[in-house]
Amino acid sequence: MDGLEKLLIPCGATMEDAMRSLRASGRGITIVQDGNGRALGILTDGDIRNALMDGGTLQSPVRNHMNRGFVSVREGARKEETLKLLDSRIRAIPVLDGDGQPVGLVTTGYLEPQRETYARAKAPVRVSLAGGGTDFTHYFMEHGGVSLTASISLYSHVELRKRADTRIRIFSQVGSRLIEADNLSSLVYDGDGDLLKAGIRVMKPDFGFDLWVDNDFLPGSGLGGSASVLAGVIGAFNEMRDDKLDSYSIAEHAFEAERIELDISGGWQDQYSTVFGGFNFIEFDDKHNTVTPLRLQPGTLQELEERFLLCYSGAEHLGEKIQSENRQPKAGDPEKLGYAAEIKAIALEMKAHLLRGNLNDFGAMLDATWQLKKRINPLVSSGPLDDIYQLAMDNGAEGGRLLGTGGGGYFLFFVKPFRRYDVVAALRQHGLTVSPLMFDRKGLQSWMARS
């Protein structure tokens, strides 16, 4: 605090020294320190008058007359605490650090010390239920596309804080990587953390920062993890903006980072799914992408959680390899256009069943989307993957599919009532990892916090 040195005197000082300190500071209080700078006591102008009236002299040592039982507060005290003391008729209150040394004085108008602020964000991954493939730009620009998705409770986690300089430091728990750059212009794509760099570059921050990113899921899972990571990064930077982006804009920035900046093949559904969260029916056309949340009955949601299973196939999905085949328009391929029309029809039917809580044929429709997907592109499956799928079906699954593009990653299975444990046991005996599924209802969440 400015002028604090005028309030301080050593314990060997005299009462005359204390009076000079009081006059110099004009604060009505002086603080007595020991040889290590710790506060031993205080003297006010009233204390000095009382001491002189009781026989003390100007040359008396201050340690004989100081108030050793003085009231103080710790550095960083909340204003509420100081107001209560001031309201108790205490005129001035020393502020002490952890070693007991004076660092300030509280009087009226005290401001709490400004603490460091930072942004956090968490974004869920998704399970794609139907409509996949019709969310590619080249298809829906002419024919319109749909997607039925649900977000689940596995997240990307992001922390962001500003720096006083332009330097950039990115910490990724995936692979335990540290990426550093002098400024935004020197943050170049070089194969190391390019997804994170793309999310940063589309947000164009004009400050240096430290960024931490962690995930609840494995890379190459088929759960739309890259969109989840980008949504988290963009959501954290959005907290630093005065003019906040809305959910549609955040999803579009995530799409831009992955599809345009990095030129990674794929559709649009993942970005909207992770940002909006919950069950959504998404429609795509040449003018607008529209996200319609599905208001499912609580019993339907609970039953879906009980009958869905996630099973990791043991292999990463082949997203880029398979998706790159879908980049060229298929206007001259009537067979694939016919498949796409079937996929959209199934998605519409599945949406209707979900809204009505009719799950009797839900598994069979999930199976139908998987069989169509395999007919469209044989690369989405393989002999070992087909064996896993058949094992689940033989032991009580009604249907299922590989999530995402296919070729590996997670299977999503929908099991018959009373057969969940049979399916789990069979898959685990096969050496596979099986886990329950819980839905996320909120999508991307971001907020500011103080340390």
C-alpha cells in the first residue's frame, strides 16, 4: 500500500518517534515491528495521550505502551470481514501477510485484492443414432440431411488463463504434451497439437495465455472427440469475450477449425451435438442448420440408459480414411442416394418412437442403420468387428452399430430386457471393455472463476 512505510516504527523507537510517524502518515495509527518485520503492536494518537497522562514521557520506549492485543486481518481478507470490524468502531485495521508482516491498512473504502481470474469449459462427446452421412455438405446442399444424436457424460475439460505477455503455452494431457509459442502468429500447424491450435486460431485471441486440455475418453473412439475438444477450447476463449458467441456460432467455429482450417473430412453433426447437448434432431440444408431438442419422457431416458451399452472394439476408428471417400458428390450414384434416403427415413422414424417412448423396435432400427452403413462402404467394418457384433446379438442385443465413421472405436449396443448381463458377460469373456452409458443434458458448459 502506498505510504505504508510512514506507518512503521521499530520496537526500539520512542513515543516521540511514534508521534512523528502519526503526523507524517496522517492515518491516526502507527505499527510497531520486531527485528524481523513482524507486527508486535499498534499505537494510536489516543494511546499516546493516555500514556503521557499516566506518567509516560516522550522518551519512553513504545514497547511499554503499545497495544499488543490489536485487531488485524490477513492479506486477501474479504470486504465483508473488514466492514464488520469497522462497524465495531475500529478505525484502522492492519493487514498482515502469512509471516505477520504489515502489508497494508484497512480503513473505509477498502477494496478486496484482485484475484486471478480464469475460464473453464467442459464439452461432452456424442453417440450418433441415425442419419450419419447425410450431414456432409456435398449431400445436404442438394438433398437435405438429418441427424439423430445424443450427448453422453464423457467430457473434454479445458482451463484457460491470460498471461501478462504474448506468450502461448498449451498443456495437453493426451500424450502429456507441452506446446509453446511466442505469440499467435508463431503458432503454426506442424502435426503437434494441430487440433488445439486450430481452435485457438479461429478465435483469434489478442493476448498471451496458458491453456490446459484433458479428456475423459480415448482418441479415435468414434465418439466425436475432436468436436468435443474444439468446443471446449472455443467455449473457454468465448468466456474472455465481451460479445459472447451463441451456441450456433460456437458450433460453426468448431466446424471451421476442423473442416476448413485443418481440411479434415467429415460432416456437421458432431459440432452441434457437443455444443447443444442432450437428444437432438438436427436438420441440414443449403440455407440453415437447425437443432431441435427432443423432449423425451424421463422414463424413456432412464430406460435408454439401462438398455444401451458401450463396448470398445480394441481398435481406433478409421475416420479420415473413410470420410475422405464421402467428399466427392454422389449425384451420379443412384444406389448411394437411395441408401441416404433410407437412412433419413429411419432417423425420422426413430425420432418419432423416442418422442412417444416406444422402444420396442428401436434396437431393430439401430441395426438397420448399421447394415445400411456397411452396404454403403464395406470399410466401416471387418471380420473381427462383425464377430463382436454377432456375439452381442447372439447373447441378447437387439441391435447396435459402430459409432462415428466406423472401422473401429466404440460399439453402441441396445439390449433386450433382462439380457443386459448376458451381453456384458459374453463381451467381457471375449476380452472386450464394456461400460454403461449416461446421457448429458447440458452440452457445452463454460464459466469464469477466481483463484
